[in-house]
Amino acid sequence: MKKNIFIFQLTLLISTPFLGQTYLPSVLGCGEVLTITGSPYIIDTSITIAPGCSLTVDPGVEIKMAENTHLIVKGKVSFLGTAAQPVYIHAKDTIWGNILLDSALNQKSTFDYVIFENARYSVYSQQEPGAIYGYYSTLEVKNCRFKNNLRCISLYQCPNILIKDCILDSTNTGEKIHGQYCNGAVIDGCTLRMTFGDNDNIDFDASNNISFTNNYLYGGGDDGFDIGQTDSIGCDTVIIEGNYIFNLLNKGVSDGEYCMNVNINHNVIVGCGLGIGAKSGAHVVADHNTLFHNRVGVNSYNHLNQIWGPGHLTVTNCIIADSDTAWNVDSTAFLSISYSLANDTLLPGTGNITGNPMFIYPVSNPNGDFHILPGSAAIDMGDPAFANDPDGSSSDIGRFFFDQSLGIQADRIKESDLIYPNPSYGEFTLRLTPNHRVNRFIIINSLGKTIQEKEFFGDRTEYLLDLSAQASGVYYLRLLSDRNSMVKKIVIY
């Protein structure tokens, strides 16, 4: 009986606010819940979640971490924010350590609608820094935002991880996401802002059955995607599909170190040093991509001082436009290009053509629109052995096809939602479809005040809406055409 009384008193001590905030001890009870009534929570000493135990963080909770503190998870944590009430974990002063998921394969940790800020170093010196560092653990990271961290997510031996609909700001330093031995990894729908220095946006090594889909990579000092090796083990079975990749100093997509069965399909790659590269024994197939204004479009080569041999790259149904050099291949490497289009040179291989792809708005920044217009040289000129486009006509070349049954531009993967992502931290992409042809939009706050207004010109179908200066809350996007109007609710968190 005395023992039960003692535990009850300890729980009260943990959860009782002190001067409007709650100080957490280094040892928490099993199954502890941080509620908004005790927020903000102050952590002055590193906390360990024991094996088999859990910590749940409710919507709207704020956690302030002292400089030399970490959250070490040997059980599981559930950070359960919402769009309207994200969880916010950041430095008490200027910087803090990180969250370490340590040998927790049997319990999945979840981070949903969480803002991570100011994380700087790992628990152990041999580990890479990362706001989240996963080590032999299972986790999901969804709808999160990373700001001013040294790396965002680092993973080692973490199977079947999911990173979805996250925003990784340009304020972060180092690679934004790095994984090693992470079979089954999925990264989908994320936005990665400028990555500075000799650092890749997304770097995965020695991982099988991984997919990177529908992401937006906006600039960097190295590669967009870097698929490679660890301990002389390469990746196998990789899907890189539906991504927008802009302005990488080095490669949009880099594949090397004997990585096998790499499929690069339906991407837009713009303004990079090299659009798609295969080196060091990698075997890569690139199909129905649109590459624009890269210094080199595609390249298969033998990287210096590496033992894996030359690259093997097969390119089909791709647009390679406005490149300084459309293609390059080393004398020992393999490059096959077929049924592809360049606007200024005839590519070597079967079925290749020259002509004007007729993009809607071909500019080397995220405002570019690479849907094709009627009259494009790419229409119906794809490989006849491939499946027809969704309109039943022969395959068009490039990421997008022209729907001849409706007379409209279309995406052969899928047209995204009208406004994406929604909710967001203030940056939205507006995608117009034939059912939503408009010439003007107005954004109104919850008080009915107009905060932004714009007219559309020409045939563009994609626009970036920047509301990052606005406060969190609900807003209304009113779309107007000559005949009608519609209203969409958007949320900034």
C-alpha cells in the first residue's frame, strides 16, 4: 500500500506545473502523457524512455530542451500534434541535443505535426547528428517541419520507415535525410528547401526496396537524391518517381556503387549540373522524365578511384531540353537513349527526335510549368511498345502528356489535389485542372480581410502561394473564372 502511495505522489510531481511551466525529471513513469495543461515542459536533464514503456505528447504541447539534453527512446514515443495544434520541441536557450530512437524495433515511434527546431548533436560521437536519429528502430514522421537543425533525420538499420508530407526548411544545415541499411523506406510528398554546402538533400545507402515519390527538392550545393553504398553494399530496387528537382549544383539524381534495379520515372529535373547520372556499376532505367536547362542532361560514367566499374543507364521517353550538353558517356560505360526528344541536337539511338517540347512556362525555378501544349513535338512520339497514355493515344514523351480527348495538359501519374500540401506551414502549390480553369484568386483570412490577390495569365497550370508571413489559422482561397467561382479552405499551422 505504501508503495502505491509513493508512485501516486511521484506522478503528481511530474505533472504539476511550476510558475506556468512543468519541469520534467530524468526518469518518467511508464506510459507518461504530456498534456497541454502542463505546457511548456522544461527538460534540463536527458530523459530515457525505458524498453517496453511509452511517452505520449498531446496536441499543442511545447517542449523546451536545455543545451546538453536528449530524449533517448528505448521504448516508443507518440508525438500527436494536429494541423491546428502542432507539437513544438526546441531549445530552451539556443541549441539542444536530439531525439535518439535506440534499439526500439518492436515499438513504432510516431511523429505527427511536430515542429523540430535547434537540434544540434547526437548522444554518441560516432552517430551522425539529426533532430531525429533512428538506430535499429521503427518510426513514422508525418506532417512535420524542421527548422534550424544540424541534419533533420538520420537513420541506421531502420526498416520500413515512412517520412511523409514534411517540410525541411533551408535553415537546416547538413544533409536533410540520410539513411543506411533502411530496407522498405518510403519518403513521399515532402518539401526540401535549399540544402547548403557539400550535402545531399536525400542520401540513402545499402538499402533495398525503397521509394522516393512526389517530393519537391528546391536547390542545393550537391545532389538531390544520392543512392549509394555502405561497407561496399549498394542499394537494390529503388523507385524515384513523380518528384520535382530544381537547381542542384551537382546532380539531380545520382546513382552509384553497384546499386541495382534503380527506376527513375516521371520526374521533372531542372537547372542542375547533371540531370541523371549513373556511375560505379549502377544499373539505372530512366523513363518519361522531363529534364530542362541542366548543364548535362544524362551521363553514364566510371567514377575516378572507385572499384565498382562503369555505370549502366537506359533512357526512354524522356525530354532533354536546353542542356549545355544533352548526354555524355565514358568509353567504358553503357548508355542507351531511345524515343526521347532534345530541342537542339539529335540524341543517339532508336526513335529519338528533335523539336520544340512547347512547355507552358519553361523557367529554371519552382514557378516553371513543364506541362506540354498542343503542337508539342513530344505528342505521340514515345516508344510504341509502351502502354498508351490515359487518353488512349500513343505515349507522349516526357513527364506530362497532352490529353487529346479533352484538349488539355495532364499528368500521366495523377493530378494532385487543387491545393497542396494542405495544411501547410504557409507555402502551397496551386494546381489547376481542366475542371478548375480560373483567371484570378483571392485569399481571405477568418475575419474576411483580403490578404492576397492575383490574376492569372496564359496557360500556366501551377503556381506557388507563399503565405509564410501569415499567422497560423484558417484561411479561404477563392478562385474566380469568367463564369463561376469556388472557395477552398486552407490551413496554416
